[in-house]
Amino acid sequence: MSDITLLPAVTSFLAREHGLFIDGHNLASQGNAKIAVVNPANGQVIAQISDATQADVDQAVASARQGFKTWSRTSPAARAAVLFKLADLLEAHREELAQLETLQSGKLIGISRAFEVEQAAHFLRYYAGWATKITGQTITPSLPSFAGERYTAYTLREPIGVVVGIVPWNFATMIAIWKLASALTTGCSIIIKPSEFTPLTLLRIAELASEAGLPAGALNVLTGGGAVGKALIEHPGTDKVSFTGSVPTGIAVGQAAMGAKLTRATLELGGKNAVAFLPDVGIDKAVDGIIEAGFLHSGQICAAGERFYVHRSRIEPLLEALSQRLGQLKIGSPLDETTQFGPVANKPHQQKLAELFAIARREGSQIIHGGRIGDGPGCFVEPTVILANSASDTLLNQETFGPVATFLPYDSEEELLQLMNASPYGLSASLWTNDLGKAMRLIPEIQAGTLWVNMHTLLDPAVPFGGVKASGIGREFGSAFIDDFTELKSVMMRY
Ligand code: NDP
């Protein structure tokens, strides 16, 4: 098989002069600095985007403040209608957006179609449904009444204002949709800063949002490096930051937000997610589980399993079967529909993985499968299986965010729990067993924002998601995000 043919809409979009999206239009940046967007499958530059300046930031914030006035006064049902229309437009442009996403990130085209576009539309519809369901409470205060006066009180959930959304490169389309959907459904306006590696789909989605009827300024997109995100957070005209990315950047973002003016911050960060197999799980089921947890989208998923704990009696046959399965994967171009394993998303990330492999070798961990990076212009990294020497090995403690599964055997359930929880992070974990009673007893003992049983990685918009410990602050999805994107106002009345 060979690569699919790119749609004319994709080639013409790539050939455009890319500006910023401010006030409902594509606008040229007020500066000249450009950043190249590179296809990680072959190293070719596919577009140049603008590196926004402080003047661009000021302009986008002024527009978003105006957009907030209009949008927050738009009725909830009208807000929902725009978001539903945008979901329809995402689906109508499914192939165009999926191809752009694969070109900018190296994601397999099937994953771009299914997750970046179809799932994103599904999440968007879920959020749209919330616009008409955001409510407060009525409360009867117990204040003293001296002359027959009475009291009543109620609470309002008011949109927080102008949100800054900062998005990583791994699911550049879907995560941007989560952010704009949570902001817009609650009546906030939002300025999104995508990763400089993967800005293209969002520039196109902003145009579709205008087509869906979103008023000018409700969604602005500023491309550029981390400094653009920082300038937005520290700007006096922004009220909240919703950040998804790595732990070190998340800490810097949290500090900038608090330091500036106690700007509210939701931080969805990375982790070092644990996957535990109890001895009753069959080898084939365990191999399927490891591939689902650790190798989907080459492991470039914040919730992906990175630390795998297997009972000592099972580890040898399991690693042998896993290596055999990984050896059969077809590695190649992400635009070829028969490819099963593509490149990682960018050169710095490929380089980081090469350094982690070198550390693993230096520390004497056994590389059971893979462990090499490609030497061509594409960012290829072999699916890799590592057997650690001890719990202190670097590969069991530092997030790889790549196609790397590191294993450690355990002997008892007590030891297993101690190993799973001995991490400063707690985004997700999974437990694999056929013994439901045992699972129910272990669930409360495991420290993670999301715990999967006999599954891993899959997210649903109705189920809250976010980290405990150093994996973040706040929750997305379910009703949980409403607390993060609104302020609670109490009203008390005497009559
Ligand atoms: P980074 O933390 O490097 O970057 C995330 C975003 O922040 C990018 O848009 C980046 O811009 C921007 N940024 C960088 N520096 C600053 C700054 N000082 N102030 C404001 N913004 C800044 O993460 P990656 O893009 O490398 O993504 C991978 C990480 O994201 C992994 O650690 C992963 O675990 C985590 N992640 C967490 C998820 C969750 O829901 N918990 C989901 C997905 C990923 P630029 O790229 O242009 O430098």
C-alpha cells in the first residue's frame, strides 16, 4: 500500500500565508518572526506559522474581552446551537482535518480520523449539552428575624471571563476542542495557544467556528512558542488558564498564573502511569492490554501506561509474547492506511527518547525489544520493551511519553501497591484481573485520578479526568469542569 492522496483543500491550506486568528479573521502578525511546521514522517517543512508578538497578544486579549461581553450575554440555548453546528462542521471536514493533523504530528491517519476528529466532535456535543444545564442553588439562611423580616439566598454560576487555553502537541485537535468547548459552553471567551509543532488544525477549526456562528472574539488563536502562552497568562486582561502539558511547564504556568494576579489555573499534566497485572490474567489478554496501555499513538498520551508490574511467575513468558507481537507491527508512513506504527511527533522528542535509551543501557536495564531510533529525516523510534533492575531505574521514574514499556516483577500484592503508589505523579493507572472482588478491594488503595480495570487509556466525556499529586489540578469532563470555568456568586436578600 502507499500514502493516501491529499485533498485539494489540504494542499491549498498548507500553501496559504498563515497568520493569527483574531476577532473572527485571519490576521497577519504585527511581527515578522516565523516558525516552520515540520512533517515528522519525512522531515519536510509543510508550513510557516507566525510567532505572535506582545502587540498581537494585546490585540487578541482586547478582542477576547469584547467577545466575552457578547458571548456571555448569548442565551445558553444559542451557545449550545453554535457548538452543535461546529461539531457538524468538524465531521463535514473530517478528512481534511485528519490529513492536516497527520501531516503536522505523524499520527496514523486512522487515529486522526477516529480520535482527533470524530471523538472531538463527540466531546464537543457533550459539552454543548451542558450550556443549558448550568444551575445554582436556592438556600434559606437561618439569620435572626426581629421584626418579621425574612431572608432568602441563591447562587449563580457565572462565566469566569477570558480563558487562556494552552495545548500540547500530542492530541492538538482534540485537546483544543476540549478547551474551547468547556470555555464556550460556560459563556467564557477563549484565546488558544497551540504547540508550535502542531498549530495547523486549530487555525482551520477557528474558521469553521466562525462559519458555525461564533461571534468575533469568542475564540482567538495565537500561534508561537511558550513565551506567547506566558504573555497571555500574565496579561491583566485574562482571567483563567487551562493548561495541558508537561509537569515542569505546568509548574511554571501555575506560578505565572498565581504570581500575576491569582489567575485561576487548571493544570492537566503528565505522569508515570502504573499498569498492574495480577497473576490470573492470561498471557494473550495481558499482551493486548500492554499494547492498549503503552503503545497507542506511540505512547504519546498523557494517560498512557509507562510502568508495568507483572507477577514474577509470569514475567518471562509475557515479555517473550509481547516482543513477538511488537515485532510483527508494520512501521511506516502514517498516511498509509495499512501502517500500524508511525513516527513520534518531532525531532526533540525523538532525541529525548534516544537519551533515555542511553540512560537505560548505562544503568544496566535490559532492553528486551527495540531501543533504537531511526537515522533518517523521519522521527521513527522502535516500539521498546525494557526490563528494569530495580524500582529506582530512571525509566521507571521519568516520563518517556513515547513507545516504551518498562517492566518490573513483583512478588506480593502488598509490594505491588507500594510500587504503584511510590511516584510523585497520579494521573492514571490500570489494574488487570479476572477477580472482581480483589479489584474492588484494591481500587481504594491506588493513587490515581483515573483508575481503569481491564482497560486503559480510553476517555469518555461523561467521566471526569485529571490528576492527583503532581499530575495536575482540576478536572475536565463530566460536570466537574463547570466549577473550573465559572465563579460561584452568592446572592442574599432580606424582605
Ligand atoms: P509542554 O509542557 O512542553 O508544552 C505544552 C504547551 O505549553 C505548548 O503549547 C507549549 O508551547 C506551551 N508552553 C511552553 N512553555 C510555556 C510557558 N512558559 N508558559 C506557557 N506556555 C508554555 O508539553 P508538550 O507539548 O511537550 O506535551 C507533552 C506533555 O503534555 C507530556 O508531559 C504529557 O504528559 C502532557 N500531557 C498531559 C495531558 C493531560 O491531560 N494530563 C494530555 C496530553 C499531554 P510550545 O510547544 O510552542 O513550546
